[in-house]
Amino acid sequence: MSTLNGFSQHSGACVTQSTGGGAVQDLQAKKAGKAAKKEASGNGVLTFEDPLRVDTSLNETLKLLPDELKANMKIKSVTPRPPRKPRLERAASLDEKNWRRWRRFRTSQESLTDPNETSSSNGSLQEASLSPPVRGRATPCSQCCEPNSLHSSPDASEASPMGKSRGSTSDLGKRASEISSAFGGLLRGKAFAGSKPRLSQIMPARPLPPMELNVASHTLRTANRIDSDFMDYRHYSQHKFGRVSSSLSDTRLHGNGMVYDNCSTDSMKSTFSLLTPIRSKDVRSRSYLEGSLLANGALLGAEELSRYFPDRNIGIFVATWNMQGQKELPLNLDDFLLPTDPDYAQDMYVIGVQEGCPDRREWEIRLQETLGPHYVMLYSAAHGVLYMSVFIRRDLIWFCSEVEYATVTTRIVSQIKTKGALGICFTFFGTSFLFITSHFTSGDSKVNERKLDYNKTIQALTLPKNVPDTNPYRSSSSDVTTRFDEVFWFGDFNFRLNKDRETVDSILSQNPETGVSKLLAYDQLTSEMSRGSIFKGFQEADIRFRPSYKFDIGKDSYDTTSKQRTPSYTDRVVFRSRYRDDIHAVKYSSCPVIKTSDHRPVFALFRVKVRPGRDNIPLAAGQFDRELYLIGIKRRITRDLQNRRVQKDQKSSSICSIS
């Protein structure tokens, strides 16, 4: 004879059933009946969350049972008691629910195909006949043997029979599926023996998997700052980066009980960062390519360059302006440094000034104030009244080499430093840059003197000094421009138009667009460059703006004094490269709104190709003019507050008139 015992902690009805058959069977049935009575007195009843639904299901089930079973079946009504206080657990998300349904489906399929399964009714009957019924109230022994609901392990559940015969109070869905399996065994015609056998606890074929806190809910995802596109970061990182191990900080958090399971592992790996995770084995590895052009971990290597510039092109703003030594600076430099035509600001700003204002520091502060906190001044130099300032995005200062500069005086009296050249050079990643600003000899007919200034500059400018040449095989000791990959030369070259004032005015007044091309036919610099006598190897973008010299200060009219100087393109920007098509001119124009000088500022925007470099060059180590940065940002904020206050006063003020 075999006895079927079934038990659940929340009950609304108790089902007992017995069959007779012989003296031995009667004796066993009596013992089973006593056990059943004892079980009933110890609150051993089946409980359900919905009593009405359970009664309906029992009635439908009894209709399908054989007549012999119906005759011996007794249904005992029990007053339902309130359920035990459930354990506080976080609400499962939709992803977790779908995952659990899938696991239960797989478990049921494996149970049907497993010949040695233990969750069938036969196994339950055999187990019930060998082990006494377990009460609904857990004993101290069973409490200590019960696995944690959040960290249950298969070994623990298999080693503890008490744990196998009893379930967790929180898994109502699992118990419902187990009870339905028990009734399924009854419907398959399993035999019952004894007077009052009970339904036995139904256990799955394999231990239930542990519940994972994979930070899939909206609340936990927000608390741990995990993006919705990377809910399963563990699987994502394992697939892409192959790194799933916890760090030391994760281990400490686990030990302190601050986090559970792999929650810390997922949350500590921020998906907002653009930094690529570094595997431990990559750090352990040694390579003879370290510090070379092909090394993956090189600071100036190809991997780092592609991360910041996927197309390996940077934007450079180059400008020149003859300030005529005026003390007064423009109120606003936005139209000069930040033209509205390009949608984005450039990565690097290089501004050269001739006949600069007396207060050079004030000029640099104004530049910093205009460019804002995203840019820092990498370097600045001066040669008399020649100024040059280099600003770069603050994220890129780590990839610049040491900055070097040199000067050349072209006047006979070297103490008078109004004419000459100033050069600044450095290497960015693996591309070397040279920026030269010059002020050549003035005069309409002094073309040869200007060519002499050019030749003296390329020969006397001693650059580079400590930074190695990126391609020494293509360099020349007699020409500084051949020792760099990218060269930008800008300034007041003082080349004029070989035409009288009346003819130039008539051309400009007729058609400004076609008049520019007509004027360039008389340009001295264009003629000399075509002959190769100056700026050999250099190029210039197409000029589509009016002559930048000579204006009446504060006006848009050209020289109205007695000298009647001819308007000319004296302020220019030219460039050359070691490699073909490395420099692409995007815009070449002037800034007509700045009228504090007789020259208009001229600027050019370039897209320049950058190549990866080596880590063996002397780096600038992220140095920049921090004092200038703080002063410029403070003034920027102060000016903004003043403008807001003025606007507020204008809105609140009113004018009253008395008639």
C-alpha cells in the first residue's frame, strides 16, 4: 500500500481519500488515518489564495475520478486563516517574469523526458510512504537547512531532505504549478491505498535556479545609472569585451552586505563612459611594439586617435589681424572667432596679430573669454608687437608635444621689432605643425624687399629644437617649412594691387562678386607665387572677400585721407603640406564688423588630416595657462550677469510723459 500526502501552507479545503483491501491494508489505513488526524490538528491543511476557485477546480476534478474514489472521498471545510506575512522582496520585472516562465517550461519538458525524475506522482507516493508528513510551521532544523531565496544553490537543496519537502512561502506561482501536477497524477489513474492518504509535496526534477538581480527594473536601473539599452550589461560586456569579473571594489561591497549577487558587477560598470574597458590579460601582456606606431595602448597611437577622431581630421581656425597698435579692443569677438557659417566650433584656434595692442595680456583674456571653458591656451609668444596665441580644446592637450617657438627680425635695426616673423611649432599625435605669423616690409613698390623678408625667415627660423622631425628624409636645413608636416603662414604680407585707386574703386562699385576676381589679376602676391619666387610649395584658398586694407577707422569706407591709398589684399593665409590633400580649406573670409583698425581681420577654416604617432616624443603633459583660463571664465560669467541685469532693467523700466 502507498500513501499520498499533499501539503501547502495557505488552505481553504482539505482533501482526504482512502481505499481498502485486506487486513494488512486496513492496519496501515488506520495508521494513516491517525497520522491524518494528527496532521489536521497541527494545521496541516491545503491552503490557496482563492478558496472559491479551488472549490470549483476540486468539483471539476472529482467528476473525472472513478466511482470508487468518489465513494471514499471526504471534503472537509476549514475556516481560512490569514496568510503569513510575506518576505519583502523587490517586484519582478517583465524580463524576469518571461525568463521564469521559460525556465519552468524547460523544466517541465525535461521532467517528461527524464526516466529518473523525482517530481512525478509515483515518486511522490513512494516518498510519502517512507517519510512522515511535514508540518506547515518550520522547525529550527528546517530553517537552518533552508536555502536563501536570493542565493539558493543546487547542492544545498539536494543535500537537505527537509528543504526538499518544504517550499518557500513567497513562490505562490511555483506551488500552484506543483499542485496542478499532483492533480494531473490523480487524473492519470494512480492507485491509492489506505483509509486517508494525502497529497505529497511535488518537487521539480532539478533544483530551481537562483533568482538573479540583473538590474532590469526601471527603479534599479535609475538608481544604478544603467542605460535602458544596456540592461544586461553582463551579457553585453562578455560578448564584446570578454570581461565579467568583479573588481576589488565589488568584492568589498559584497563583503559588507551593501549589494546582492551580480547587481554590483552590473552597476559598477558604467555604460555612460566612452572609455573602453581594459582587460587584465592585456595589462599583463608584454610587447616589443609598446610605444611604437602600431601599439594598441600607445597614448599617441592609432587606437587613441581613432577614438577621438574617427575620420582622422581636425578643424583648425587660423586668423591674422593688424591691430594698428590701437588700445581700444572690440567689444565682441564672436563674429571674428565664431563665425555663424560652420555649425560647429573648431578643435584648434591660432590667432596672429601684427602691431598688437599695448596690453597683450588683456588681448589674450578677451580671446579666452570669447572661446569659453571648452578651450585652453596651449601657448602664446610675442616678438615685439607680433603676437601669436594657440588655443586648443581642453580634451586634446594630452596629445600635444612640447611647444617651441622662434623669432626673426627682418629690419636692419634689430631693436625695432615691428617687422619680422614669429613661429610656433608642436606635434599633435603623429603630425607636426608649424604656424608662422609675419609682418613684411610695407610700400607699394617694395616687392623685392618683401621677398627678402620671406627668404630670411625660412632660413633663420630655427625650428624644431627638441621635438624630433616626423620625416627627416624630406627636410631641408635651408627651409624651415620643409621640416614639418603641416605649415600655416599668415600675417600682413603687405603685397598690394598694381592698379590706381580710381580703377580699383570702379571695379568694386560695379559688381562686388565678379570684381574680386578682376582685382586678383593685379595682385602682387598671386603673381609672385605663380612664378615660384615666394612661398614655394604653398597654396591659398580662393578669395571671395573685399580687400582688407585700407579702411577709415570705425567706417566701411576705404582711405579718404590725402594719401588715398589703394585698397589691397595685404592680410593673407597660405598653407603647405608634405602629403597631398592633407589640408582642405573650408572657408576663407574677412570680418567686416570689427572696425577698430584700418585692417579687417582675415581668417580661414581648415580640415587637416592627422596621423598616429609614437610615445617617444617630449609631451606637454597637459600644461596650459591656468591663470588665464580662470580669469577669462570669471569675466565671461560676470559679463553675462551684467547683460542679464541690463535686460531686466530695460523690461522693468517705463517712460512717463506729462502733457
